Amino acid sequence: MTQSEVSQPVVASPASDDWTDRLLRLSESNTLCIALAFLFAFAMFAYYQFLSPFIPGTDGYYHIKFAYLMRTKGFLKTFPWASMSIWSETFYDKEFLYHVYLMPFTYFKDLTFGAKLATVVLASISTTSFYAILRFNKVRLSSIWFLLLMSGGGYFLYRNNVPRPQVLSIILALWSIHFILNNKRIALFVLGVVYAFSYTAYFLPVVFSCIVSGYLYVFEDELEWKTPAVTVTAMLTGMLLHPYFPNNFTYLYLQNFYVLWMSVQKKVNLRMGNEFGPMNTRQLLGGNAAAVTAYISVYFFSLYRPRTVSKTTRNMFFLSLAVILLTFHTKRFTEYSVPISLLFCGFYFHHQLSDINLVELWRNERNTFLMWACGVGLLVLSLGVGSFIGTSRSFNSSPPRHKGAALYLKKHTKDNEVVFTCDWDDGPELIFFNHKNRYLVLLDPNFMYFWKPKLWIKWDRLAHGNYGKRSYSILKNDFKVRYGVCTREFWNLRKQINRDSRMKIVYSDKETYVFKLKP
């Protein structure tokens, strides 16, 4: 064999080249690839969602029932179902557009099915939006980053696939980043107005634009004030146009400052949901394995192949850092930190690998290409399998705890009668199965504590059986109820009821009990 024969590169066969060209042409179609991504996401989220016939979590029962009430009763200016909360005086539907979105799904006879289907569609749009943003910014290997997002861990995928409005917020937050990075200010303004109608985190575009502008001013000596001005103007416009104006201004403070403050201070324990707490190390590493792995890869790659990255990549770094720090404070920001971190990693590797022609690598150095492809494929597969197992466990939802009690109350109480509830998260299921009654507080204990702190303290102590023989008189005179419903955790109050001849347990199952006060 001559020297010239040895030095000649390996050339792929014409048939192989033909298939490569066909695949390249297909991969260049954004519409086709985004549609396929949506179908893949829909199949995955539908599998997770319908592992159980029940609605995952508790809040979903409230949201789908609220949408049903909007469709059947019209615009709700008040919310009498929460009789002892700030909602009883100044109601504000903080997820107005989310409930509008849910309304078509309330035409299903089974509201549970409607809620689950609506959630699968919205979750699929959320992850597909991530993929579409990569495609529109011409980020290479966008399908790999999409698969990593779909392997984002049980906690992220659970939060992204429950009937709660943060799923819509994720979509709007991701597109706001895309518009900020590409200076699409008109689209950003429209999104900001829509965001103000959709979720309490409608200030996020303002935060994102300020972070980007702050970076440009400090590190690039570039004054960019127009985008923050657009986001602030859009937010204020949306708030002024909101159908619940001016109550939304009160809730801007209540939801985004007061609630977070009450979740960390030690003055009073409101017994809020554990989503306000931080993740432990195992949850952080295991539940966010895809994002953590991608971030570590960026670190090591920057050590062995240091290059100056683009301005867009640097902007994305600071945005991802901001949401990661928020996630360290409270894990409810995980739904933002995972996709935004992966967006940063996608932009970073796109820039770092820009001088490598993957097609030529496939044609001329197939062994090297296959080695890297297999390595990346095995990594993505292992992360995907681990995420799939963890997420599947998360969606083994239990039956609703309050169904039996709600149906009993529906049969034995008067219309609009107030029923005592022992916990703030009892309301969603009770309203779902029985909206003829009125309850005390739901969705957030801050709605009652902020309204009347002394009443909240009395309610909390009473629910935990701390008033002894005085329980009857407080229930009758202060809360003015005939019936009450509690879960099995409130066993101290049940003991007081059993000891007091003026009260009686009239219904009981494995999860709840209903008591009645005698005249």
C-alpha cells in the first residue's frame, strides 16, 4: 500500500451521504422538529399524569372548579367560598388567564379528566417552548438539551405537570428571556401585559431585563435602559387593565413580599406548604441531576477549552445564576431554574463547539463521532431513566381525602352555610365536591393571617384542640358554625369533641371526620 493511499481520508458511501443529506434537510425544518418535540412531550406528560386517576396535589381541585364556576356563573367579582380570609372583602383572581384557559376543559363531564388533560397540554407547551427558543436562536444540538430538560428530575417534572398556574408562568418567563435577548420589545411588552393577568410572578420580565441591563452596564460599559423600561411599563399597564384592579396592587405585596417573609421569619408558624423551604443536598443533586450535570460539564469544558463566549451566553449565565440562588432559598423556583440553566448550557456549548463541523466529523472521522455520540447518548439515557423512575413515583396520587366528608355536608347542610375547616388546604377538595357550602380559608394561610391575625391564632389553636371545653362556645359564637370538617391529623380536637356532649362526630372515614354542634 502506497503512502498516498494511507493518507487519504475515509469517504462515506454515496448511499450514506444521501441519508445524511435527507436527515439534515429534515432537521432544518423548525416547524417539523417543534411539532415532534410537542408530541414527544405530550406522550411523556400524559403517561405521568394518567398513572393515577386522581388530580395530583391539592390546588388543582380548586383551579378546575374555579374555571367551572366562571363558565357557569360568569365573571366572579367576589369569592364567598372563603368566608374568613382577605378574599371575603377584597377578592383578586391572581390566576385569571389560567382559569380562562381551563374553562374549555370544564365541558368534560368528569372535571378531573378535564384538569388532567389541560395540564398535559400546558406542560407540553412549556417544554416545547424551551426547545423552540433553542431552535429560533439556532442553538446546535437543541434536541439533546430538550431531552435533558425532559430528564429534569422528579420534582421539576412534577411541578411542571400539576394543574397549577406556575406552568403558564414558566412558558411566559421563558419567552420573556427570548424577547429580551433578541431585543424584541414590542413582543416583550405584549407578553408583560399578558403575564400580569396570569400569575403572581408577573414581575419576572422586569427582573430578567434589569439583570441583563445591569451586566451590560457593569461589564460591557453599555447603557441599555429601553428594555427594562418596556417591561416595567408592560407590567404596570397589565395591572391597571386587570379586571380585579385595584385589589391586585394589594396582592402584589401580599404574594411576593409578605408571604416570602412569613415563610422565613420565626414569629408565627403558619404551617405553610413545604415548597417554601429549601432543598436538601440529596434533593438538589438527585432531583436536578440533568441541570447539575450540564453545569458541571460547562465548568470542566471551560477549563480544558477556554474561549471567550458570546454576549448572549454571558447574559444567560447571570440569569441562570439568579434563579439558582432563588432555588437555594425556596425550592418552588425549581421550575424556573432547571430550564433557564439548561438554556445557558445550550448557548454555551453552541458557542464553544461552533468551529466543529459535525457533518464533516461524521463523514471523515466516523469512529471519533460515534465515540462522542455514544458517550453523550449514554449520559442522556442514564439521566432519563433515573428521572423517569423518580417522576413516575411522584405521580402515584392518592384519592381525594375530603370527598366523603364533602358529599355528607352537601346532603345535610343548608345552602351557603359556613363550615368550619381545620386546615387551609382543606378548601380545594371541599369546593370541588361541594360548592354549596362556605369554608374559612384556602390555598394560603396568609390570606387569613394578613386579614385578621388574632382570628387566625384563635382558629389555629382551636383546630389543634388547645381550648378544651371552650371549643364549643368559640365554634358557635366566634365562627358561627354548626358543622366542621377536619382530617385525621387533628386528633386533639376530636378528643375534645368526644368529651363534650354538646358536639358529636356525625361522619368519619380513614382520612376525615365531620362534627356537628348541638343547638
